[in-house]
Amino acid sequence: MDISSLGAARNYAAARPATEPNADQPGAGEAVKDLARDFAATLRESETLAKASMTGEADPHALVQALAQTELAVEAAVTVRDKVVEAYQEILRMPV
Amino acid sequence: MAEFSDALSVTASGLKAQSRRLRHLSENIANADTPGYRRKTVGFRTAFDATGAPGKVELSRVRLDPSEPKQIYDPAHPLADPSGHYTGSNVNLVIELADAREAQRSYEANLKMFEQTRQMAQSLFDLLRR
């Protein structure tokens, strides 16, 4: 009994380095930040175009294109968010 | 993602080009009876934007049709010369209407491509959602 728990503790200690964050590798955080910035830029562009077309300055084709692109971007973001939340909930539901 | 948005912007440039073509056609038709008017023709050419990648379409410079304008016999017209003729326009309505119909068809084709691109992107995300 005692010995087996000691073995488990040793195994756990041995496994720890494998799960430590690797400092010299760029994590997913940077990529996600870039993606979010891109997403915000797309949204901002379509908002500016929508405003410009209300005042008759922008071409309606450009407006339609920008809105379709924004729709795609929002849909992609929502889908990825749903997936991430789902995965997180799956982890929470795990019996510990 | 980038492919879809490139396709969307190329299609939008096609839509814009066709609608500008239609604008010049309606100018020609509106001026069919204007004395001395020469019909305007526009060509299409591939455009490269600053990033270089997508082959958009744009209109080239407007050119005037060099064909001879019609001589119309109407002695009562204020522009009539001693023989009773005056210079009309060189617009042929049949050509303009056929061209307008072609512009409409091309516009529809571009619209369909736009719709199809959106549907493809939508289906891709639907796949992820399951």
C-alpha cells in the first residue's frame, strides 16, 4: 500500500517536466492574438464601409463584399468559440 | 478563410465592372439622338492590387467608337447644313441592347459565384459545428 503510493508520486514527479511550458516555443497565445486582431480589423472595415455607403460615398458592391466577409469571420469565430467552450466543459465533467 | 475572402473580393470586382459597363451603355442609349454623339466603349482588363495576388477585373479607359456617325436628313433641324443633313450619333440601339443583356448575364454569373462562395464557407463551418 505504502510502496505503491510512493511509486505513483515518483511517476508523477517524472511526468512533470513533460507538461511544463516550453519557453522558447511561441505558444498558441500569439496566434490567437493575431487572429483576434485580424477579426477586429475586418469588423472595423465593414463598419466604416457601411457608414460610408449610408452617406453615398462607398460602392454598394464593396459594402456587400465587406459584409459577407464579416459574416464569414464572425461565423468562424463563433464556431471556434463554441468548440473551445465545449471542450472546456468536457474537461470539467471529467470524474476526478 | 483567405481563399474564400479572395474569391469574394474578386467576384465583387466583377460585379462592379459589369455595373460600370451598364452605366456606359445607358449613357450611349440615352444619347442615341444627340447630334454628334459618339458611342463609348469600354474594355476589361485584369487588375492587380497592392498585394499582387488576386486577379481582379477592372475597366480600361473609355474609348469613343470611331465609326462614322449617321447623316440624318431634316432641313428643319437647326444644325442642318445646306443639303439639309445633320450629323446624328453613331449609336446602334440593337448593339447597345445586346451588350446590355450580356452585361446582365455576366452580372448574374458573378452573383451566383458570390452566393456559391458563401455557401461553401457556410458548409465548411457546419462541418465543424457537428
